[in-house]
Amino acid sequence: MNIQIFGTRKSFDTKKAERYFKERGIRFQMVDLKEKGLSRGELQSVLRAVGGLEALLDPKTKAQEQLTLIRYLSPEDREEKALEHPEVFRTPIVRNGQRATVGYCPEVWKEWE
């Protein structure tokens, strides 16, 4: 398994995801969205796995202005703007190769083991 966890250090669900993999002895790479963000290729891979950008957007984000802007842009521009503002993503985004989840999803991760 090649697990990547995209999230923020302050996110409770991101911490729970890290703990889930640590408790099972599964190695993972933590990527802080505030520091590094997602690359275009990583975003495309996650979007294919979760069914599109809308599944990644967090309706409870504090960045409501950016979220509203993203929703009104053309599909091509939406992804670009989302990459510029990773604070609009729900966390954690957990990626295992071509598979990915958004949010805390231990029932899915268990199937990956």
C-alpha cells in the first residue's frame, strides 16, 4: 500500500486518519494542504476516484467566499481555483494508488488492507 493523507494539522478527522493507519502499522505519507497542497495530477487522480470536484468541496469551510466563487466558475476554471485554495477541501483526503476517500472512512480503508 502507498497511502497518502492530505489534510491539515488542526483537522480532527485528519488526526483520526493518521491514528487509524499508525495503529495498524501501515506506513503513510502526510501532506499538509496548507503547506504543500495537491498537485494537478494528484487532484485528477482523486477526482476520478471520488466522482468529481463537488465530492471534495467542504460546505462547512470557513472559506465560504472562495467556495462560492469556485461553484460559479466553468468546470475547467473550478479545478484551477480549488488548487489555489485547498482550504475548501474536506479533509482528510486519503489516497491509495488509484483509489481515494474524502473524510474519515475506516470501513473503506479496511478493504485496502
